[in-house]
Amino acid sequence: MIATTPYYAVIFTSLRTEGDQGYAEAATRMVELAREQPGFLGVESARGEDGLGITVSYWASEAAILAWKHHPEHSEIRERGRSTWYSACHTRVCRVERDYRFQL
């Protein structure tokens, strides 16, 4: 369970460029750093063989999202992503009003 509703989701979709160029290490570091931030609730991520990736991070508040956006290390890596790792990216911020689960 991520959290009780409402909470926020930041949906980041990206299309990768060729080669790693330090991407895997930076991605691991960003998840570690996000987990240390107040209001962080969790993250889910997937990337297809075509390079299209979707990462959804979950947050307790919009203030927590903005603090993460302006974190110096995150800002630095975000800029490297735009200049090196992604040919395209898109970020969406959503308020989750309800969610549904199924589990065997």
C-alpha cells in the first residue's frame, strides 16, 4: 500500500538515448535520495526495450513534491537527463483521490 488517499503522484515518462553514460548509477542514487525526503511514499518504474520509461513517484503533499524538485542533487541530475540521457521526457503531477487493488 502506498498511502491512504488523497496523495500525489508524479508521473515521469521518458525516451532514453543510446548507451548508459552513467544513467543506471544516477537512477539508483535518485531513488535512494528520494526515499530520504519528507513526504516520499514510494516509487514504481518500468522501461521497455524501445527505451520508453515510466516512473511514478508518490508523495504526501504538493509541498513535498516541490521540495524534491528543488533539491540541489536532484536538480543537477535532472539537467543531466535533459542534456545526455533523454531524447524526450514529460512530467505530470496528479492528486490521487482513490485507488483500487487486487491481490490473490
